[in-house]
Amino acid sequence: MLTRIDHVGIAVASLEEAIPRYEAAFGLKVAHQETNEAQGVREAMLLVHKGDTGGSYVQLLEPIREDSPVGKYLAKKGPGIHHIAYGVGDIDSALAALTVTGFDLINKTPVHGTSNSRIAFLHPKGLGGVLTELVEAPADH
């Protein structure tokens, strides 16, 4: 089912401040930035490695609303690791298999993700408290 670790999502108060820190610390470069209104975030994807099954990234997430999931996370816990995301070849099949095995899905059907990917989150209670995201890359990637 899983093809790679797609990204680690990190909640930050400011992309403007966080991006230069990650660039200086690890030599990473921003591969993509966008605002996802539906999820209430501005995000920057910093490429770690590009492989045959897709890239691996550090995703920096800045809330654009206090009531967004990342905004609530920052208010409660402060900056830090928000979630881990795994790449999948077929997100619909992955969600169906997880449903059959009894996992609680936050997204029962995929939603719009970074760079036109399709994503879905699994509830953290099923995976030891870790918020987990599945990512199906768009066909042109």
C-alpha cells in the first residue's frame, strides 16, 4: 500500500521565518508553495529527496485562520511536528482497505492536497497518537 514517506508536516507560526531556518540548517530549497483555503494553511514543500516513486519533503504549515486544524494545533501545542504523510499509488483502495480493517478515517473520501494531489487523514487514535495522511500524487508527477 505505502510507496514512500511523502512528507513530515511541521506547524510553524510564520513561513517567512521558518523557511530560511530549514534552508540554512539542511540546504533544502522550496519546491512548491501554495495556500490551501479549505485546510486553512499556507504551506511550503521543501524537497529532501526525489526518487522513482516521487519526492520526500518537509512541509511547513502556517495557519491562515486560528480555527483551522493547524491553527488549533499551534495554540494548544506550539510549533512542531503536526503529522506524517505516506505516499500511496491508489488512495481510494487504501481508504477502502483501512475501512475494512476498522481504522477511523478523518476523511472518508479524498480531498484536495498540495500540488493537486489527493489526500486523506487517518485519526491519530488508531496509530498511537500520530496524525497520519495518505497522499496520492497527481497523474502528471
